[in-house]
Amino acid sequence: MFFDTPASGFAPLPRLADDAGAIGRPKVRRSGREKVTGTAAYTAERDGRHSPDSFPGLLHAVAVPATIAKGRVTGIDASAAEAMPGVRHVLTPANSPKLKVPEGPPGLGFQSIEPAGPAGVESQEIVHGGQYVAAVIADTFEAARDGALAVKVTYEEEPNPVIAIEAVNGSEERPNSLMGDPPVMEEGDAETAVKEAALSVDLQFKTDTNHHNPIEPHATIAAFGKDANGSETLSVRETTQNLYGTRGSLAEAFGLKPEQVEVVCDFVGGAFGSKGVMWPQALLACKCAKLAGAPVKLVVTRRQMYGGTGHRSPTLHRVALGAKEDGTLTGIVHEGFTTSSIRDDYTDAVVLATKILYAAPARRLSQRMGRLNTQLPTFMRAPAETPGMYPLECAMDELAAAAGMDPIELRLRNEPPKDPMTGKPFSGRHFVQCLKAGADRFGWADRPLQPRKRKKGRWLIGTGVAAATYPAFGFPTEVELTLRANGTVRAVCATHELGTGTATVQAQVAADLLGVSAGRVDFDLGSTAYPKGGVSGGSATTLSVGSALRDAAEKLKAALLKHAPQDSPLSGAKPGDVTFDSGKLVLTESGKGASLEDLLEAAAKAELSAKGSYAPGKSEFSKHSFGATFVEVGVDEEFGLVRVRRMLGCYACGTILNRKLGRSQFLGGMVMGIGSGLLEVTHHDTRLARWTNDNLAEYHVPVNADVPDLDVMWIDDPDFNASPIGAKGIGEIGITGVNAALANAVWHATGKRHRTIPITPEAVMA
Amino acid sequence: MVPFTLTTPPDAVPNADGPTYLAGGTTLADLMKLNVLQPDRVAHLRGFQSTAIEEIDGELWVGAGCTMAALADHPIVRARLPAVRHALILAASPQIRNMATVGGNLLQRTRCPYYRHTEFRCNKREPGSGCDAQEEGADRSLMAVLGTSERCIANYPGDFAVAFAALGGTIETAHPDGNRSISATDLHRLPEDTPHIETVLRPGELISQLVLPLSPAAANGWYCKVRERSSYAFALASAAVGLELDGDRVTSCHIALGGVGTKPWRSPEAEAVLTGQQATDERIEAASEAALADANPPKGTEYKVTLAKRTLAFALKRLRDEGPPDDATLLALQHGREFG
Ligand SMILES: Cc1cc2nc3c(=O)[nH]c(=O)nc-3n(C[C@H](O)[C@H](O)[C@H](O)COP(=O)(O)OP(=O)(O)OC[C@H]3O[C@@H](n4cnc5c(N)ncnc54)[C@H](O)[C@@H]3O)c2cc1C
């Protein structure tokens, strides 16, 4: 069912006083024990040795990546590899099973998932380093790995591959769409407004390439088989945030009906967006399985994660702000420049947050893009906001300094009463509250306006603030909710467990919807055997699944009422008249009714199910979460070091369904922001167009020692204008303000602006 | 990895055309998996090598098989060799330090990306093939500024070897043609025209002991490591220093730099500026200048010269003023919190 949000929002969920119900409680993640004891089976472990899966005769494959970034393959000599002990086959264009390149989701482009080009592996054109050109299939992983190193590939290189964003900055190409918005959005004459403004800043920024580096590498186990009718089937274990998307793509590629393809993924060991679309290893594993006539497991090596799968595009920005003397904005210009790959089109929509954060009579937002010889960039935690809000929120800080104002005060002056570009009311905003409550707790009040005022030992101390925001997305999602005669409940959905605690939280939602305790609710996910879940990206899973559960709970009422005995007070009642309450279905008015067990018994049913669905429809509201991020840094100018001393995030994301898991999501985002702000950059060789620090020793993600005590708080105000369960996403907003808050804090410590992240020792020393 | 035969000592070692030695494997196995090193015979030293730590006649004798963790935690090292302890506890991760041996540590390889990718040209990995690190547009974030040659600019990444060289350590080796002692400063060679020959060790020569003098200057020392990530990162620049002071006059001094040299970079030039002199700020700064006087930074690494000078000057001044930092102070310096 598509839920068009009514102008008055959805009816609030009857929410029981704070801890009386399940929602909100800091319940421990259900798979926590398996994870800390090492028994949770991740995709690469689902090979039958560590899990109940069964793949008799399983073989192992290792991909052979291209060592050039542009040109073509002229020859593959597999003879040495084939002669090695344990090697069964070498998959090359010559023997590769044919397939159709799946189209993939519209707008994302999907050519990059096919290892060697639109025409299949037969086309041996190389458009990026690390593109798979062959694979070795062997009895053991070790034999496959060693075989892969022994495959000799010869290339004809083409000159001038490009990997540096600066090299394509002249490109006039515009992205087809910015998540549905056009690449140029204009209201009034912002350039003139900035030019004529009493106060203005006009600044250039850069963010660098990042790789997701989830601890679990991408992996696929593929097995072709036959069903009872003799039709071909494909069973896949896959690291994915998108079970149904993967199933659809695989079905298309191999000419199967979706029902003939099963995709299973119980746990994802971190993804951060990198597992939202299918990457080449999935098709490669399936091809290997076809060629070998046996199940095949293929795990992407850590090094292959840089090129085998996507990354966050580097970005360039110009942000110009004009304001009156009192700080009121008169014009906002945000021009973004991002990259995509040679064959595909995905690129980050980095100007989107600038649409909604501040009021201004004139605004111009635009994006151009260039194409690099890299794997396709892809979503990475807050793909639009992380790189896009850094320049905007730094520019606001520079404007505040130019105006001699406190940066919080400047933001309060420019608070829009409604969505500045669409004119729609916000579903819920609370940005001002986040700034104020955050500032209070952080101790912002006595902060000197001038930089370079505080020092402790060798460390210059500074504080910075920035806005956080993220849209309240939802994706089409279906669930099935089953009441059992023994009083327990089971809900199922082909959604994903990325470490976020989906099963735990949705059990809490179902529990409150049905008026039972959460411990009585099983929630199963991770398989295409269940009703369709959306991609677990865009911080949309919790909202989407929970909203579908609410729909299912309503449908269950109808089903139960149909079976209500004649002599029951429920007989003849309408779904709108009844409520689930403490294990019973009761008339809302009188409280009279019957227990769920009695109703099932009376109906002589062992269980009763209802399907529910959710898809965001049209909305009268502009739906976003907001927050404020506060950071204190110490800067050692002599050595160029920046260390985070404290950080606080205050967020307004609607209902927080589980305080413990919610807090973890915010914390994770904040930690990742320390990474992109201070540490994370994928280095490259410009001439060779290759990544160079393709390992976890030199690609620096934050370690514990980089992360001080983080403080998280939120404005707990359910937003029923945003979704039927009052929740909005929380997975991404935590990172969105960190980069700018850090850069602003470094300025406050040192007096020096950093308009490129990460902020390196070299830059601090300069 | 290319297939190889694995033997277990003692029969296999030492042997003139002997196998490649496997100690903790944290360098060797890593580079074999990347095909950078392709030995056809490997001899596992576990159980064969000495792991003992003993004080003998004013020296600390350490079996080459001793792990980084065990050496760092030894009471004599804690009390009398602070620079060694610091260099060890600020290196790698606890997991690696529990596996890695101090003998293997000295021989760890550069992290230069051109060395670590077989598809790139590297004179160290493949003599005469060229050096992609010196081409236009190269990633030089891990390159050296001291001791570079036209053939190679890769840095020596390790920490412990820097302290070991500073403090005048020596190694004892075993070889059928005769055992010998080699001073730490002589162990590694400059790249010059033969960057693939990294040490003076002969094929099959086994490091059996590491010997550290227990001098007053060694007891009054520390290891200052600068890196943008607070932990688990190689040094951008580091300094191992030890001072013996008579009032504020330097009677003996030990200085070596890490992260910036093609080998662990002991600096007799800097030591000469200070030895016998007052340890004034000016002298210390002059010593730092002297240490970097011959720096020849490849394009993009210029800041490392400044960083190395500052690191050394800071290390010396702080040592003069406050003596060796305890662990908590050392970590606070790394983490930038609770300090000062
Ligand atoms: C991710 C990562 C981060 C790291 N960070 C740091 C860091 O910050 N600072 C730092 O100093 N180090 C760091 N290291 C390097 C680490 O300390 C070394 O890999 C380790 O000390 C090597 O010891 P090993 O016993 O494992 O040696 P092995 O890998 O077993 O051997 C290394 C080399 O020494 C030779 N060898 C070993 N023992 C002997 C012997 N007795 N005689 C002759 N030859 C021998 C081997 O043949 C081989 O060539 C890091 C390593 C990794 C993987």
C-alpha cells in the first residue's frame, strides 16, 4: 500500500508511557551474543563448514584484477595457473558462460557490475584498475589465490587514464538527476544577491576519495541446481544490503525467473553503503559456478575492495553566501563537482542539504561531474550530506566570523519556517532545539568568538559546531505478521541485519503494535524466501519495515475480528473500533475483548497471518531529521596533529525505537566522521590511475585512541508526519555534521581555515 | 603466493644457500601473499630461536626470537631502556606485537606502495626495472627524505630499529662461514645502486641475538613518534634520543630518526653538535638542523624535513627538561587528551 501522508500526518501510535511498552527500551541486540562469541555465520562462512548450509563439492574462486586502468586485454595465459595443484578451471573470456547484463535500478547505471564490459567478458576493454579480467577456480582458497597470481595477462595500455578529480574539473557534464531533483535548481538571482550583500563569503572546498572498508569483505557463494520440475535454480549467499535487488539482477543476468533464484544473507559485517548495489564478484561467482558445474565461493580480497567494489567520490565545491549586517542570508550558491565512472552514471547529489537547511530569498544549486578511470563511486554513509554539508557548514562558520557573530546565533537567524524551496511544512524540524540543547550540554556559552584563545600544554584548543541533517527516506517494503496459538508472534521480511539491530528493533515495534512483550516476537530476515524488503540504505530500513508492520497489525485486526465468536464483545466490531492491548484485542471504548490465544482457539487456527506493506507516497511534508554536532579539538601546530578531545551530537529523528541501538548508530556516524575529517583518504598514483594505499595499514580509519568519549542526546519527539511509526532514519545523520564541526574547531584553535578534508599534518603545518 | 617447501629447524639452519627464515611471519607471510617475496624454501624458526632476555656485563642480550611484546614488558627494558620500550609499544598493534619477533622486526620491509604491488616498477623488488615512485604523479606519502638514491626513495618504516641503532645496539649472527657481530648502524645498507640488497647479511645468515648496551644515556632516553592516527600507524617522523648529562652539559648522546630515512637513521652529525656542549635550545636546534642537513626530499615530502627537525628538537628538549616520559605521558602525547 502506498501511504500518502495526510496533511495532518498519520495517527500517532498509542504509545505506552515510557518504559511500559517495548518501544524505546535499550534492548540488547539479538545477534549480539553470536557476534561476540564468533558463531554468527557471515556470507563467506555460509559454506556448510560453519553453518547449516549445504554445498557439496564447493570450490573456491579468486578473481584476477586488471593491473592497468585504461586499455585492453590482449592475452591471457592461464597455462601456469592451470598446471598448479588444486586448480580446476581458469575462467577467461574464452570459456566464460554468457549472460545478459542486468539493467539495475534506474539512474544508478549498472554496467559496472559486469566485469569486462557491456558485451560481457568478451569485450576486454579495461576502464579502471582492479576490473576483473579472469578468475581461478580451485579446490581450496589457497590454491585459487596462488593460481590467480600465476595467470599472466597482457595488456595494450591507452595513454592518460584519469583518477584525480582535478584532471576532469573542466567537464560540463551534468548528472541526469540528483536523487530525483534536476542538476540545476534556482530561485531568484543568488549570484547577484551574494555580490551585492553587505557580508559575503565565496569559498572553494575539496573532499577526498574514501573507501568504505567494512570489516567483512564482499563475498558470494553461488550454486546452480534444479527444482522439482527440472527447471534451473540459483541459490546464492551474498553480502548485501539489497536481497531483492540482487535476486532481480541475477535472475535477469542468467535468464531465470526471480522465483528460481534464492538470495540469503543473515548478517552483514558492515557495509556503509558498499553493499547496496551488486558488485562484479557476484556475477563472477555465478559464472564460475556455471563453468565448474559446482557450487563456488568467491571472496573479494582486501586489496580488491579498492576497485572491485565502489567508493565515495572525491568532490569539489564552491559555496558563496551573502548576508545582511545582522547575518540574515540574502543568497546561497552551492556548486558541486563530483565524479562517476566511464560506463556508469551514479554520482553523489552533494548539494541537496543546501536546499533545506537555511532560509534565503535567492538560491542557486548546481552540480557538474567528470568521469574517472575508477570503479563506479557509490553510496557511502550519507552520500549527499557528508561531502555536501562540510562546505556549507564551514562557509556558515566563515560568515559568522565575518559578521562577528556566534555561529549558533547565525544559524538561529536563518531558520526557515518551512522548506525553503518547496514551501512545504517540515514534518518535524527541531533544529533550533538541537542547537540550543546541544550547546547547553556541551558548554558552548563561554566560548570566545576569536580563534587562538585557548591552549593546554602543547595543544591549541578550539571548538566548532555544525548542523546535521538527513532525509526521512522510506522504501517499498512488505512484511508478514503471524499470531500463533501459543501466544507468540513471528514477523518476517527480506530485510537486512547490518549490525544495526533490525530484528531486535522490529520485534519491539511488533510487540507494541500487538500489545505483547518483545520477547514473544520472533523476527526473521535475510532471505528472499520472505516478503520483499527495500534496500537497507538511506537510513530507511527501520522506518519502512516498522511502517509495514503497522499496516500488517491493522490487517490482523480485521482477520481476527472475522473469526470472533458470535458471543464475543468483538463480534461485529470494525478494525477501527479495536485495539491490541496486553495480549488481547479489545474494544477501544469499553476495553472489553478477548485474548489473542482465545481468538485463535475459537477460530480453530494454529496461527493467523496478515501481510502488510509500506511505500512512501506523496507527502504534504518536507521530511528530514536534523541535529547539531559539537566538537572540541586539540591541535599541535608544530607536528600538524589534530586530536578530538570531545564530541557531542544532539539529534531529532522522531521516535528512537531502542535507546541503546539508536545511540550506537549515532556514535558510529560520529566516529566515521572523525575518519573522513582527519584520516581517511584513498591515495592514488595520478599517472597510473591506481589506488596505492589499498590496505588497512595505510588507509587509516579511526582507531579507539582517536575517539574520545562521545556524548549523544536527542529530542525524543515522534514524527507521525514523516512515517506511520513516528520514526525517521538514524543510521547516517551522525556523520553529517562532523567534518565541518571539526574543520571549524581547528580554525577556532589555530585561526587557520581548512577547506580540504581530511585535514592532514602537512596542511596543519603549512 | 608461489608454492614453496617449508622446513622446520634445527637441521635446516644456518645454511649458506639456505632457506628464507620465517619468524613471526607478519612481514614475510604478508609479502608472500602479495607475491612480492617468492621464496622457494622457507624455514620456520619457532622453537629453534632463543627468546631469552639476559643481562650480561652491562649489556642486555635478547634472543632474536623474543617477541616485541615480551621485550617491551621486560623489567630491565621498562627501567633502563625507555626508548626501546616506547618504540615497541607505539609500533603496530598488540596482536602483531605478540606474533612478531625482534629479529624479524629489524628486517621488516618498506611500506612503499610501489614495492608492495608487483605490477608497479620497483628497483628494490626487481633490480633494474625502474622506480615508479619517482615518476610524475606518484604517491610519495611513504617516501624517505634521507639516504635516497636515483634508484630508490622508499623509507624504512620500523620503530624499534631506530631506537636500536640510536642506542648502539649490535646483532650476533650465525653462518657456516663464521659467526659475527654487526653493529645496528651497519646492518642496513643505503639503497644507492642496489636497493634490492637491503642489509649486509649474507644469504642464510641468521640473526641469533640482539645486544643492547645498558648505558646511562640509554636509561635517560625516549622515543617520540609522530603520526596522524593516534595508534596503529607507521611514523611520519620519529626520534629516538638518549642523553647523559652532567648538569646541563651533554657528556654522551644518542640520536636516530625514523620514518624519514631509507634505513634507521642514526645521526652522528647531530650527536657531534651536542656532545660535550651545553644542551641549550640553540644547540638542540642546531643538532636538528645537522641531522637533516643532507635531506633530499622527493617532491611532495618537503614537509617531512621540517617535521623531522621539529620532532628531534622536541624530543631532546623534553628529555632535557623532564626526563623520559612514563607510559601514561607517552600515550597522552599521542592522543592529545588529558595532557598539559
Ligand atoms: C599492519 C602492520 C602494521 C605495522 N606497524 C608497525 C609499526 O608501526 N612500527 C613497526 O616498527 N613495525 C610495524 N609493523 C611491522 C612489524 O613490526 C614487523 O612485521 C614484525 O616486527 C616482523 O617480525 P616477524 O617476526 O613477524 O618477522 P617475519 O615476517 O617472520 O620476518 C621478517 C623478515 O626477517 C627475516 N628474519 C626473521 N627472523 C630472522 C632471523 N632470526 N635471522 C635472519 N632473518 C630473519 C625473514 O626472513 C623476513 O625476511 C607493522 C606490520 C603490519 C603488518
